[in-house]
Amino acid sequence: MLNYAGPMPETVGAAVGVAAGAPVGAAEIVELVWELVAQMHEHFHSRIAELGLSPPQAMALRGLDPDQPVPMGALACRLRCDASNVTGIVDRLEAKRLIERRVAVGDRRVKTLVFTSKGRAVRRRLDAALLDESPAVARLTRAEQRVFRELLRRVVTPL
């Protein structure tokens, strides 16, 4: 495992064909990240459309734990949106019979969300669809995928 706080080992660059000490342009890195985001966005939208889901519905399904009830407020935090926005998303997922609202054990004021059996099946299909030919990894070898994962972890980990 790489140390995210420290410098990257020389072998990481060598693993992806970059000479040690080669100059790196920040602008190119940012442009490449934006291109990857665009590809991921297109991939996400095409795959969720195949499942009949809207982007907020797909993100909500990905934000729920298939095995544990999740409070609606916790889902709002995971989606980085106001709790009032989650209500409409949940209404539509319930109408599709993918999730159910339940009263939280120990606090009747809190509503939790649980998958139905149909919802679990759709979640599995969603996960598989998003991973299938993902632009982030499709053209990389397994070794390159490991390096890329470690670099991404380092980039997204707060200091």
C-alpha cells in the first residue's frame, strides 16, 4: 500500500511509463481529469438509462446499504443534498418498488430506507452496469489499475 502523505515511489511512474523527474504540466492533468469525468458521466447516464433510472435515483440506490436500514438524513448527506430533496427521490424509488420507508428502531421520528428484493436485484445490476467497460479502468492492465487506484486514493484523501 502506498503512503498517501509521502512522495510517490519512483516505481509508480515506471509502472505507467513515465520517466522519473519528467516535467508535468498541471493544466494537462486537469484537462485529462475533466475528460475522464466527461467519459464517466456519459457512461453513467447511458448505463442507468438501460435500467430505467434517473441520475438521482441511481445515486440514491448507490448510497444505500443493501443489508442495513439507512436513515433518510444519512442518505441526504451521502448525496450531498438537502433532506427535503431526498423525499422526492425516495417517493419515486418506492413507486418503482425498489425501496421501502420504515420507522427507525428506537426513534419513531426517523424514517429509514431498506431495499426490497427487487431493489437489491436492481442495485446488483446497477453496480455491474457501472463497472462494465468503465472508462476509468477498461483500457488499463490490472497492474495499471492498482497504480491508478492508489493515485486516486492519494488525490481524494483529505490532508
